[in-house]
Amino acid sequence: MGQVTSNTIIRWGLALIFACTAANAFAEKRRVEVKHSDFLRSLKKGEETGNRLIGNVQLLHNGATMTCDSAYVYQGNHFEAFGRVVVNKDTTWLFGDYMDYQGNTDVGRVRGRLVTLLDGKTRLRTQLLDFNTATNTAVFSNGGVIDNGQSQLESDEGTYYSGQKLAIFNTKVEMKSEDYRIKSDSLHYLTEQDVATFFKQTYVWHEDVFLSFRLGYYNRPNDHFFMADHAYMMSDKQESWSDSAHYYRAQKEGEMFGNVQLYDSAQHAMSLGDYAKLYEDRDLAYMTNDPAALLFSDKPEDDTMFIKADTLLVRRVANTDSATMMLDSTRKYMHAFFGVKFFHPDIQGVCDSMAYSAIDSLAEMFYNPILWNENTQMSANKMEFYQKNNQLHRLDMIDAGFIASLDDSVKAYYNQIKGSLIVAHFAQNDLYKVEVFGNGQTVYYARDSMKLSNVLRASSIDISFYIKNRAIQKINYSVSSDSKLIPPADINVKELTLKGFSWQPHLRPSSRYDITRRAIQPSCRQQALAVEQPQYVIAERIDKIKDAFFPPDDLTR
């Protein structure tokens, strides 16, 4: 389903309001008609004169039938009704203790200990209600409650349009159904469709989920929420932000549009982009439209790795490893597809695609992967690197592994290590040991007191390098098949360049802004938890009223 804009929702609301009033804007004013009363007496009340009707009083106006125990009918198309007041027009029934009706304005002011309006399955209860017989519209103040057997709403003031089955509630609106509790500053509610549209700040609570937005709607039969204008969702471990979002609870699916941010505090991860799709029952989410991901330790600003790709996919699968089952019942995987780049202050990389497992902090890089650490570039056909405490711990360069580092003093000189499999070991993100397995080759520019002493070119089946302060301290060869020391005067850079060498600094991300320039939204969890939940004080007050006069049983649900 595509995006629904705020202008679309506003047009719907205006169309409904105009429909309520336009048809009767120029209706001809008619006199109130007295159909029946048991007794009739002359009446003078102040400056007004008329008749007093007693017993089984029945009056008609604008197609509405109004009955009561007694009434004062005045000159000027005006009457007062007393005792068991009932107004009926079409499917609408209204019950109260007293009504002051002005025929020239078509409005009856109904009052009582409890004023009840029934329209099909819809019930509106209040104590102060103005009813327009021409438009079949009821306006309440001083608090009102409307319900239809599925949902209940209350607010300080509101309007009910019987013809459109539409309730417009304003000021301290609170709504509840079997699944949700809602607070809003303003909403329109289609009672028969059970659809609520929100126009101002709105909060929703559902089990452990909290929603906040300023524009949207809730379709209860379809269990569909649409949120726009600062859409925010929070659960026990996750938070999300977007310009707009759809949530389909029955299908357990969600869509988010524009400035999307997903934050998972349990996994220490965050995703950014302009579109996201979530599948709850499949524990799957993917993000597109310039997406980026953040992996961090305790806070986003601490040792954060920034990752970008054309598409990011996150999934959780059941953990079948009994050894780790007690620590984590699921494994979380992130897959980045096409044009992958990532940046960390101590390590940067590019590749075509990447897979990351949160449970063991393993990242796999596919198709022309390259990693940089300080002045060292590492590449292979496939690479796997492990993190520990959010720091690089081990790197496996699988198939055509190659390590190159730029000599600090001569920019044309490159130390090189090549092998079928290279395993690099790190401590505090610094390289301290390199193991080469199969067809090991090396070119190393040795220095003595910072002065170039010679160049070592050697090959062996396996080679181990020990590094300290970013300089090779020791080299061990398992079986040396060829080694040569070349003095500085005989250096030929071309001959000392191993096959497969390709120095590519232009591909290296230089900062997190090479990955994404999106701003990171700080957590809103504390503010969300501080929002006061609905109290339903109006419904509580009205539920306590024991009114002696109540609608007949055949009109109640």
C-alpha cells in the first residue's frame, strides 16, 4: 500500500464535514407541529405566551418526532419539554430529562442526569447535548462517551453526525478497544466502519508497544495503523522513527517511509534509510533507499562501525546451539547487498556484499573485499573477520589473500604478503601476528634505525610474522624455497611487486560521512515512558450514573 499524505486525510475530513452541512444549508424553516397531548392549557411565562401540554405529548419538526411527559409550547416556534424526553429521526434516538427546542434554528438543548443518543450499535452518553433535527447532528460538551460494542471513545467535547455515522472528538480524547489504548488531541471516528482518523498529537499503547504520531488513522476491522508526521514506535528493546509508517497487525507486517531509523538496544545495532519493510512472523526486516547500519558497543557514539549498501536485510533465526542457548535464544544476522562500504576509526572496508552475525560478531565479505587498517591494505576473494568487544580480533583472508602496507618513508615502497590463506590477529585493533598458509610470498623493506638496510624477498609454504609497534619483529618460515636479500642500491620496485598487488586508496572510506550523512536520532524511551496513559475519567463518571429513565430494551444492544 502506498503512502497516504496529510493532505489526503485533511481532504477526507473536509469532505465529510461539508457533506454534513451543505444539504440542509438552505432548508425551508417549518413550524413545530403538535401531534398529541392528553391535556392542553393556556400558558403565560414572562413575556412569552403559548400552551402547556400534559400527558403523552408528541411534537414534530424536520421529520423528527419528539415526545415527553409535558411541554410548554410558545409563540415563535419554541418549546420546552419536560420528563422522559425522546427525540427520534431516522435511525437516531435521543433520551433525556429536559429539552429547550428552538424551531427557527432546528436545535434542541437536551439536558439530564444522563443524556443518551442511540444510532444502530452506536451509543453516545453525556449530560449536555445540543441536537439539530435538520442535520441530524448532536453536539456535546462537559464530557461525552461514545461506544459501539467494539471501541469506546471519550472527550471533553465533540460532535456526532448521524447521516455520516461520524463522530468528531476534540480536547483530551481517549479511546480504547480490546487491543489498544489511545490518547489524542483530535480525531474523527466512523462508527460503523470502526475507523478513527487522528489530526493532532496521538499516543497509542498496545501490550509492550508504544506509538506516537501527529497524523494518521486506525482501521480496527483490518487492524491497520497508519502514522505520519513524526511517527515513532517503541517496544521493550527496539525504537523506530520515520516520516510515516503502516502497521498491519493481522499480517504482522509494517512499512516505513522517509528518514527511517531502527534502533535495537539488545543487539547494539541501528539501521537508517528512507524505506523499510518488517515481517514479524518471519523475524525479517529489510531497508532500501540509501540505507546504512550502525554497530556499536553500549552507545552509538562509542566505537561505532558505519555500514552502507544498496539493501540491508536483518533476520533472526532460532539458535540450535545448546552451548549458547541459555545466553541467547535467537541469532541475529545482517546482510548487506551491493556496493558495501563500512567505516570504523580503526578499520575500513569495501566489498560487493557482506553478512554479519551478532551472536559471534562474525562478518563475511564477498566479491572483491578490501580492508584497511592504519597504512595496511588487505584483500582476498573472500574475507571473514571476527570482532571481540566491538574491536577487530581476527581476519581470515581466504583464497588469494594479499596484505600490503605503505613504507612510511618512501611512498613507492610497499611491504607485501601473499598466500592462499592468510590469518591476521589483532589486539586493540592493532595487527600483531600474521600467519600465511600455502604458497606464502613476502616482500619486506627492512630498516635499521629508520634507515633502509635491505629488502627481503622470500617464499615458503607457510610463513608467520610477528609485529610490534606496527613493524615486523620476527619472521618464521616452515619450508623456505626461495629467499633473497636485496641491497638498497639494487632495488627495482617493478620486480619487487608481487602478482595480484593492487593499491586502491581511492576506494577507502575516510569518515563516517562517506557512509551516511544522516543525523542519528537519540533515544526517546524516557520521554515515551513518561507519557501519562489514558485514565478514562469521563467514562468512569458516566458509568456511575444510575438514570431512572432509559431507552426501551428493543433500542439497546
